[in-house]
Amino acid sequence: MKKNLFKILSLLTSFIPTKFLIKLSGKQTIYPFYHIINNNSPAHIKHLYPVRSIRQFEKDLDFLQKYFTASEFLQNKNKSAFILSFDDGLSDVYKTITPILKKRKIPAIFFINSAFIDNKDMFINYISSLKKENPKIDYKGYLKTEKPYLTKQQISELKTEGFTIGAHSINHPLFSEISEEEQIRQTKESIKFVTENFGETQKLFAFPFTDNGVKDTFFDTVFKNKITDYTFGTAGIKDDKIKNNIQRIPIEKYGMSAKRHIKTEYLLYILKKIIGKHIVEH
């Protein structure tokens, strides 16, 4: 139902100017995110979500740079800014994405899972996608031959080039399905991995899947104990009752262009604000 509503509203946005939506919403800064950019859909992702081609991504960036200024996190002094991020630490970041970003002078945050770096292991959903493609496949062999994840060396290079490295948990669990103790461990250990290996001073953590179902006590613990500075959810354009928890826009979710998706997010935010449903309560 949510998907159908989103698609219906997306049709209406073609008649509404982008600048008008931005102004009416009062939301000047947005946080779009992706996982992968590839002209082909790799087997480990093929059965999970739509993959943006390089051409589609370039068009997305054309739209973003037309209406917003590319900015580093916490350094956006412009009225309309976008902070771009990528989840899961996939090797396409190094091979395909960063050359495009460097050419356009766009900063980004790369959120990585500590257990998967150097292709030591694989996200369970990626294994499931592989097995749908080939039930007899050996995913460990796939890791060795295809190398879907970034290496420490590649991440170090990205950090040296000015990109920001963030944590995305150890092995990508759904936080609402694990204990709060385990949530804190996943957050603490993955951030420790980032700070110790790459010298990252900002302690940024993006929830795997979603922050839906995460309790206030988790946020109290990680912020009061300075385990992390900021956390990031995936609810789109929304406010959050937790001051340092920021909601991002999952651009790949419905397979739309960034223009259509972001304009729809703005329209949804405006409509929800009217009825008081624009704040994530947790």
C-alpha cells in the first residue's frame, strides 16, 4: 500500500516545481543514499533491489546539483544542500562511484560493515540473492573471485582523498530483531573498527535496514557514552524526535529517478506535517 501511494503521489509531483516544494516544506538539507552504481545487476544484489546504472546516477546528480549544493556533513552553510552517502561498503564505491564524485567535486560518506571488509564474509541477504541465482553457489568462492566488498587499502585511499568513512554495524542485522545489548555492541565495535583503522574523527553510524523499533534507551546510551556522534535512519524526508538521529532518503527503493523520488518525499513530508505525522517517534 505504501509503495502504491508513493507512486501515485509521484505522478502529482510532475506538476509541482521543485523549488516550491523545498520552500513549502522548510527542509533545506536532504540526505539521499545508495548502495551500488553498476550498469549490470550483480548476482548478490539482483534479487534484492533495483540497481542504478551509471547514466541514471549521472542524471540523479544533475538534478541534485541543480537544486542543492553538495556538502560535507555538518559543513553545509548553503540554504539548500545534499549530503550523499552509500551503505554496505561495496567495491563499486571504489571502482565506479568515487571517480564520478571526484569529477563533480561531490563529497560523500561511505558506511561500512566491519565483518565484510577485505571480503572476509558476506551479508546474509546477499547470500540469499546469490542462491536464488545459483542454488549450488559457494558464496565464499564468490567472495574470492568477484570481491564485492571494499578492502582496507581501498578505504584508506578514499579517506586520504577526503571522503568520510562511517560505521554500518558489524554484520548488518535488523536492529529491531536483536537485543539492545547486541545493538550497542554492533554500534560500538563497528565504530571502533572505523576509527582505529582509518583515523576517522567523526563517529557516524548508519542503521542497517532501518532504525524502526530502536528504543530511546539505545539512543540515550550511545549518545551519553559518546559511542557515536550521529546516527542515521532510512525513513526519507522526516524530522526525528532524537536530535542527533538523521533520516536519509533511500533513492533505490522504488526504482525511480532521484528527481521523482525526492520530489515525492517532499510532498509526503508536507502532507504528513499537516496532520502531525512528519516526526519519527521510535
